[in-house]
Amino acid sequence: MNFKLAASDYDGTLFRNETISSDDVKGVHAWRKAGNKFGVVSGRDLGMLTPQLQHYGIGFDYAVCNNGAIICDADGKVLFEGRIEPRILKAVSEEPCVQASFHFAFSAKDRTYLCHESEGSWIMREGKQWSFPVIYIEEKDILTLPQIHQFSLGFADPADSTAAAEALNAKYGEYLHAYPNRCSLDITPPGISKSSGIEHLKQLMGWQDAEVFAIGDEVNDLSMIEAYHGFTVDTARDAIKAKARASYAGVGAMLEANL
């Protein structure tokens, strides 16, 4: 099976300035028309990502969401879902650095559970915008949640997100991994990353021989940028650019250059 496999981050990479550009839409279309595969590898929930791709006219062959903790095919069928133990979710939620978050969002395959919400949270707003179920719970209900594959937090200052990630990885590294992404913090099962998600996808789909072209713009993208000698966008921070093979104006430009 001879084709190329593109893996694009969403926020800050494909979705920039509150939209997806026409150049990026055209680039994805040309890439897939040539017989290659395209998908998004994102920290977002599956149900909040795929409606946006459809809205902007982005065709896709797969989605790797929640930093690799859930994988689906082009039809939205879930092929893999990770799991964080409820007792770990509860223990983490009680940490002082976590209590400073303005929401607790627990991702299941078909909905998000939300509590500890305060001003600054965007979860319910996006859920309503994209018709994705967001269920309010209380903190006491965390132990009774169904299978959860990502626990997401939000902070006003990126430094608080980074500090919380360092504290949680140091204390709970056997049970989870915390990925800071600007003001967000995504907590996944251990061993989960965007690069592991791509490798797992290739195995599930029988795409092991495909050459991967990864592009992202933030810390949680580094695993796939480094694993596949990948790319970034011109608006990325210098620290990300230093790890990338090259930077491009957008995803469409990267796809065109490597078509």
C-alpha cells in the first residue's frame, strides 16, 4: 500500500485565527485526491472535532483525539479508547494545583462530563455550538463516571498549566501523563501521546508502510514532530520551530510542498 499519511494538529495549526483557511481546505483536498490519507491529531474531544472538520469542508480519513487517547475512522467508529482509573481521577481532582483550574472536563467516547466550572471555562459553550453532549456532574460523582480517557483542565495563565503538569507527572507518572497546551492541561493514561496514537492508528488500519507527515505548533505536538521529523507553522513559538524540520504558512502549504 503506497501512500503518504498526513497528521495535523488542530488548534493553532489547521484552525488558526478562528477559522480554517481556504488554502488549507484546498491543500487537504489535493492531498487526498492524489490517493494519500489525511487526519487530525488533536487534544480535543472527538465529538467536538469532527463536526468542525465537516463544517469547514475538511475531508478526513481518521481522527486521533485527546492526544492519542481515542482513535476513530472516517465514519466516526471508535477503534481505540484509553482509560484512566476513577480513583486516580478523584485523587488528582483533589490536588491544590488542580483545584485552581476553572473546569474539570472528563472525556468519554460520546460525551463530556463537566464540573468545577467557573468563569473562563469554554467547555459548555463549545458543546452547545457543535451539538455535542456535555453533562453536568458534581465532584462527588467522579468515582462513578464511565470509561474516561482524558481529564482536561483550564487556567488563566500558561505558567499555571505548566506547573500543574510538572507536579502531576512527578506524583502520578505511573498512572497518567499531563500535557500542557497554553492555558489548557490534558491528562491522559500513561504511554499515550500523539506519536503513539499515530502508530496505533497505523496498526489498526493496516497502514504500517505509510510515510508520516506530521505538523503541529505546541508542546503536546512535539512527540509526533520529533518521531516523524515533522513540521510546524510560521506562527509557532521558536522552541517548537527548533524541533521541526521546517515551518510553513499553513497545513495546505506543507501538504503541497510534500505532495
